[in-house]
Amino acid sequence: DLGINPAKVGVQGSSAGGHLASWVSNAMLDGEKPAFAILHYPWIDLAKSRSSAEASALRQLLGKRYTFNDALRLSTYTMVTSTTPPTLLFLCHDDSIVLSTNSTKYYKELIQHGVKASLHIYPSGGHSLNKHTNEYQPATIQWLQRVKIIEKR
């Protein structure tokens, strides 16, 4: 009724929301997965904390009683298949909350499974893309055009 094409509906998330977006991209049945995913500094590998800030955030995300197996089961890089939707990742190398290795590990899995993917790493900006707004917004539009989600203007 609204004229929305379900084949062009995607998901976007940042940090823990990036984890949720990547989880939906992989855990849903193939006919229910989003058409694409845009992940900003997503939390991908929950089983391996590398900093005290990351460990603290992980306890907030999973609760104090989570086990290693719980974290590994929810680590979305282990879920990637050839039916994972095209994915665009943005992050800052100096993020001390969710380290850049989360996105690079996910990107590696996407490529190994033949999924269309792009990875943008900014050298600074921490756990935010605010200082890169003029760069990542046009890059997002260009990528959506490249994967044929939107038409070129």
C-alpha cells in the first residue's frame, strides 16, 4: 500500500546496534533477511575482548553471567554465509570501545563467502563517525547505487 519494495529494505546499526544488524543479516531465514546492511563500528566478535573498555561494554551487552560459549555463539562473523546480504562497514581505527578488528574480521568472512562488501576505515574519530559525516554519507549513497538498491541520480 505504501509502495515500498521489500527487496530494497535494509538494516543499519552502530556499535551494539551494528551487532544486531549483522545478526539479523545472518540469523534470519533467507527470504526474511534484509536486502543490505550498513554497519558503523559494529560489535562482531563477542568472544574476544581486547581492552578493558571493550570488556566492560561486553558485560553491559550480555550481562554479568555470560559464558565464553554464549559470546562465541553470538559472534556474527561465525554466521556469515553466501546468503548474507551485501554489507557496508564504517569504523575508526582509534575506536577504544569496539576495536577495528571486529569489522575487519567480519569483512574477511564476507569476502571469503562471496558477499559484496566494502570497508571504510578512518584513522581517527573514536567510537563515532561524527567527524566524518561529509565523507561517509556520500560514500553510503554511492555504495547503495553500486549494489543497485537505489538509482543513480
